[in-house]
Amino acid sequence: MAIKESEAFVLMTYPLAEADKIAVLFTHHYGKIRAVARGARRPKSRFGACLEPLSEILASLFEKEGRELAVLRRCELLCSPFERAATPEGEVFLHHVAELVDAFQPPAEPHPAVYRLIRATRDTFLQGASLPALAAYFEMWMLKLGGFFASLEACAACGRAFRPEEPVWIARDGTPRCERCGGTLGGHVISAGYRPLLAEMLKRPPSEWVALPTPEEALHLHRLLTRLLRDVLERELRTKLSLGV
Ligand SMILES: [Zn+2]
């Protein structure tokens, strides 16, 4: 038996029996944890807005050895971006971020860099950033922290360094290829014009990067990265941003 306390982002909840919910949390110190929130489906639940997608909470969890589900004993709301999402697209964006964290993070493995990424993305969201740009930034970094895009400098098959003016193919396993090694495999092509934007993404915080691309460029990158994520995860994403320009 153990009591665990940690800051955590709520990823999603599922109904459990009549009055309870299962909350999927990405905690700072313990990674992803599934926990029962007793009474959370009741109208005047003590959990209130704590369990909205991407709410950041201070969670007190009780874990019993051999049990798959922890119990969320208490939580304190630190920040609820969902309550401040002014548009339906804003709400979908928060679900999208939560879905990707859930898809990439295995249970019980802390990943402080992912936690910092979510926090920086949330803060930039609250500043009213362009959603296609912020979505592209988050998607790129989830792939990067998941081990993809180790380098965009050289072909993963033949080792040749890319010239600045040439397009780069991303193979289905996420590795970069030159035209000769990857061009015939299908996959996803990053045209030469987009490579500097991707390189800047890996150097700048989201609050700075979202100001760089034009709306069309941001949307193009978001669509490209969404297709890549679909290949990597081998399924369609549940959340789809219908982002106009
Ligand atoms: Zn090559």
C-alpha cells in the first residue's frame, strides 16, 4: 500500500458504475496512472473541474499492490485550461494533446520532458496562440521525445548529409531518408522550404515558435505530422482538429 502525491495532467475520464469515474492521469513523478475517482459522476462531486481534459491537479493517490487501478483520494485544481477554452476548436485541441500523451506514454514511467512540454503547450494555449501552429509544435515534440526525428541532418539509410535545398522523406518508421533511399517507399515528404521551420521547432519554446509560420505553413505542418502520427501509432486519431486558415 502506498500513498503517492504528484502534480498531474488529467488526460481523460471514463464512467465507472453509477457514480464513479476512471481518470487517466499523467503524473509528474510517477508517469501515467489510472485511478478511480469515487463519486465523480455525481452532480456536486468534490472533484468539480479537476477532471476536465488537461486540467493540472495536485493529486493524492492510493495504490494497493496487485491492483491495476489506483484511487484518487484528493485533488487540488492548479489550472484548468478547458474552462478557459473559448471555442469548440480549443476544446478539441486539449483533447488532442491529451490523446497523444496517452498514446505515447506507457504506464508508470515518468517522463519529465513530456511533462514540461505539456505545461509549455498549455501556457501557450492560454496566451491565445494559433491552434494549427501549436498543434504542429506539440506533435513534432511528442514524436521527437518518443524517439523519432533523431536527426533531420542526414539520411538514416545511406548516411549522406542532406543539402539545404533538397526535400526529406520520412519513412513509416519515422526515420529521415534522401530521395534515393526513401522516395520510392511512399512515406511523407518534407519539402525543402519547411525544413528550417522544423529545425527552429527543436530550438525554441512554443511561445516563440508559433509566431514563425504563416497560417498556411502551420496547417501544412499539422497535416503532415498528423499523417505521420497515424502511421507511427498504426491507427486513426480520435480527435481531429478541423482547423480553417
Ligand atoms: Zn539515402
